[in-house]
Amino acid sequence: MASSSPSPTSHSLSLFQKATQLVYGPLPVDQSASAVAWNPPSSPGAGGHLGRYLWTDAFGLLNLITLSRELSNPAYLTLAKSLVRTVHQILGRTRDQKSLLPLATDSSPLKGGLRIGKVDEYGPDSDGQYHHYLTLWMFALNRLSLATGEKKWNRMAIELARGIHPYFVFRRGENGSKRMVWKVSTDLRQVLVPSEGHLDAATGYVVYRLLKQTAEERFGDSTEGLLDDEINDYKEIMLAGEGKLSVSADPLDLGMGLWMCRFFRRGEENWAKKMGEESLDVARKLLDEKGPLMKRDASHRLAFREFGACLGVRCYGGDDELEGKVGKMLKFWERYLDGGTEDLGDLRPISLVMFASALIPGAFRDGYLESA
């Protein structure tokens, strides 16, 4: 029997708040003036350069939106807007903060993309721009529009979507097929990792369609031709051959695939239903308490990747048995929150925000905000 994400309990909501505040500090939600004046902490913050890391802050933004709905407190949306402004101010500028990223302008500040927020400027794990981080941030901005009823956040996401697309999507030769790259430099001008992210094209297709859909259906904007070329590019790439939509056994990849498939698993998008159902089968094996992953010691596991799998299952909707396995995995990691977070090391911020999202997917789920 299919199961949707379970209704939040007081315990899960308490853990959700605790994890959020361990990253973003005490949240001033009792007085509107304090919420307006709030700035996200920079140390340690989201754990990246100047305290900002795009993936972590995208989860943080979505979690603040979830809290606004679960606690019926609009102050969390005020905090969410402050987080957006800070991320754009830090990651939308050069590392020395002296100027906007090279391709951005004062009238289009997101045209130059957003930095990852890596601590190192150079080296094998240097700063740059990741397509999958950027699309997750676009999604978070889109959800902020749905939660607030303010179209400007979705328009920001569209500006970002248009700006970065030409630097991640290429055509092989004059008449060749389209392909993508995984990582580019902070100025978008140099390819740093030429391989293609497994789900980058499919996630681009889903998120860009959501941006267009929100502009048209929620805000009544004229959307003729809006993002059509970009959406067609992603569709061409993701359907180009076997393996593009294959199911991954990596917990994070598996989970983000399930989250993505949820939005278009009905209707004409047969690929989404097929991939989603196959992913649930893999999740059952991956989360089996007798399986190799669950038998490992915590020191040999990456919590945030496992939280991705839990989030995906709860977004897509599994049966009661699978939901029980998700609950056991989250319970396993809960002890590390209760006993302190030193065991999570440098991955503490990303692990905490993803733990919260796995507990209560909220704004990640389709239908959660559409009636807001």
C-alpha cells in the first residue's frame, strides 16, 4: 500500500528546529522587526566561503519555508528572504566581494550565476559553479514564490536559469548531439569538470518546467517561448540514450532522483514514473537493515547522502514497509544530534539541513505549497 510522507510529530518538528538552529543560530521569530533585521551567521554558517555554501543554503531556505507552514508563522518567510539576499550578496559576487560575477549586471545580478562557496579558490576541490547546485537554488526560489505569493523570487530563478544554461550545455561539433558539463569556473568561462552529472539534464528539465509553470499558472505571466529552448535541450540530453535515466545505488543520487520524478510521474512523462518505481525498488534494498550500508559503522558512512535517500522516498511516496526503513535510518543518526555534532566533522552544516529535510520534506514536496 502506497504511503505519503508521514505527518510531522512534535518530536520530529522539535528535531527539525534544533537541526536548523545548529546551522543558522537562534531564529528571531517572535518579533517581526527582529526577523527583518536578521542576517544568517557567517561563522560557521553553511560551512563554505564567508559562511555560505549554495547546496546547504538551498536546503536551509526550503526548511525555513517548511517551518513557516508547519508553525503557521510568517516570520520564517521573512528569515527566508534574508537568507536569499545574503546568498546572492556573497555567492553572486567575486570571492573578494569587490564586484558582481563577471557576466552579471546591476539590472540582472544573477545572470552570472552563483558560486558554489568552496573554501579553496584553487586546487582539486576549488570554488566554481555546479549545475545541480544552481538548479536546486532555482527550485528553492520557486518555492519561496509559492509560499509568499510574490512573483519576484520565481523571476530571479528564471534569470539565473537563462544565465547559466549556455555555459553548461554544448553541442558536439556543428551537427552533433547536445551534452553537458558538471562544473565550470566562477566566471562561467572555463570548464573545470567536463563529465556530465548523472541527473543534471533531468533535473534541469524538471526545474525549468516548474519555473515556467509557476510563472504562467500561478502569476498569469505571458510565458510564450519562456525557457522553451533550454527545456528542449535538457529533454534531448536526458533521453539521448541508455544510462541517462538509469537508477543509481548512491543514496544521495537515488534520493534526488526520486524527488525529481515525483513532479512528473503522472501524465505524459512515462520516464518519471518508470524511474521512480525502479528507484523505490533500489531504495528497499539500500535501506534494508541487514544490507551492507546499514551494517557499517557510522564512521564509514556519509550521513548527508543517506538523508538524501530518505528525503527522496518521502517525497515520492513509498509503502509502509519502506517508510519504516526510512524511520529507522533517521533514528540511527538522531543519536549523533542528541550527543553533539562533532562526529559529523566538516560536513556538519550540510548533514544537519538535510537531516531536517528528511524528517519533514515539506517544501520539497509537490502540492505542499501550491495552495499557499
